[in-house]
Amino acid sequence: MIPNKVAPLVPSLPPLPDIEAEALKEKSPTQSLDYLRLHLKDDTRAGAKRLLSKFERAVHREEKERRRVESLWRYEREALEKGFRSVAGVDEAGRGPLAGPVVAAAAILPFKGLPSGINDSKKLTPARREELFEKIRGTALAVGVGQASVAEIDGLNIYRAAQLAMERAIAALGTKPDYLLTDAMPLPALKAIPQKPLVHGDALSLSIAAASIIAKVTRDRLMGELHRQYPDYGFEGHKGYGTEEHLRALETHGPCPEHRVSFGPVMETLAKKSPGGPLGYWKGRLEQCKNPVELQQAGVQIKRVGMAHLSGADLKILRDLFRDKKSEWPSEKA
């Protein structure tokens, strides 16, 4: 009788999920890929090839991100080479909306250990901004936030108010920077600190990009709070920007205290909604002034945004009222 042939024993290969799990314990995608190449070099399974390909793509993404981050350190590196040691990126959020404050942030970042993915806040999803907000605050050497109120926006103008918010953010850092990178906006009030305004700076500088994320998330959260105070306007969704939904709410309900009356659509709504039209609105504003500073601010607002909606006779009435109010503080200069 011929004995049965016994097939030679083939050593069983470890399951690919187990190999992948071990690879993921390595410190970086590159080290994980090295682990896989070592342990799968003789593995002919189709799944092994797919696993290698998956990690090769991860390494490619890591290298692409490294090159992107390296390019975004250009201006920080230039400042460092000139001898500066504390470089702050500064940006603001909320110059365009019809309601709510303008918020600014300043960030001083370390040169190592940063979370990946920091970018211009406008290029990120809300969820990704929230995630990076926490990581930036956890890794930055210093973060400062400042804001300018609606009253300051209307009293100064949005450009100056944004500068004011940025100045406050820098003051809130807790440490004085010796160099500033700003998103296109010079800060004359801080001329003692060397600074470089960069057009589209949030896409050119990692520090400005980080500041843009902090400013945007902070302002979005503030608008969520305003939504709870004034639910008729939908602030939580549009964040105060002039969307169709927001303009309809303005038309229906009129402005709330957080609307910027120096912005055209809000002023036009006031002209329609206020008793006595724009003249009635501005008369009320002047009559409510409690000190020379408020009176001066109201006068500036009338000149800037009210005149387009007022007749010559209306302006004369307001000028007379302005002089009468000013006389209430004879020892003060309005």
C-alpha cells in the first residue's frame, strides 16, 4: 500500500490587522511605513500590498504638510535671523458683518510641536477650526484675544475698531512680543514694535493663520451667545453677515442693540423702522447722549452714515440739537 503524501507545512502569516496595529504604535507615519516594509517584505498577499500603499499615501501627506508648514515659517524665520525672539502673528475676524463685535487674536508659536493642519481659518471647516483652536491654545507660547464693541465700531469706523481689537489682543498676550506679523493691517499705535503687514497674511504665515483660527472661533462663539439673547435674527447661523435670512430678519424686526448702525443696510432699516424715520432716530441718539464723548461719537456717525438719508432741513435740526446738547457741558469739549 502506497502511503498518502503529506503536503509540506507552510508557516501561517500573521493577520494583516495585527500587523497594522503594531505599525501604528510607531511615532510617525514614516516609522510606521518602515515597520511594514520590514514585516511585509516577503508577503505576497494582495492585502499586504494595499496596506503598504495606504501607509505610503500617509507618508506622502505628511511630507506635503511638512513642506507647507516650512513655507509658512518664512517670515517668522526671517525675523528670527534678524535677532528677534518673540514673533506674534495677529489677525481679526468680523470686519464685514452687520452685527456683533470685531474680534482679534495674537499668537506666539513654538518652532516645534505644533499641531498639523493650521491654515487660514476661512479654508477650514467649523469642526476643524474648533479642534485646532484647542490644540493651538494648548501648544502656543502665548495667545491673546481682544475685541472692539459695536459702539466702538460705529463711533470710530470698522478699520480703526479692528486695529483697536488687535492692539488689545497683543496687550492680552501676557508677554511683550518684539516683532509683529499682521494680516495686511499696520498698527501705528504700536509703532515701537517692528512689524510686517502681509496681504493675505493668514495664507502666508503660520502665526497669523493660528491667530485667525483663534479669532474666528472666539467670535463665532460670541455670536452664538448673541443668538440666545436675540433669537429672531439667526446670529448662530450667519454670524451677523448680511445673508438673505439676516436681511429679512432686519426688515421684519428692525435692528437690535448689537447691529452696527454705521453699516448701510442697518441704517436703511432704521430709516424705515424708526418713528420719524432717520431724523427721529438721530434725534433720539443725540438726546440720549450722557457725556461729551458720546455726543461727539453721535455727531461723527451722523456725518458718516446719516447724511445720505437726511435732508438739508433735517441736518439743520440735528446741528441745532447738537449745539444745545453740547451746552449742557460748558466746561467740557465735545
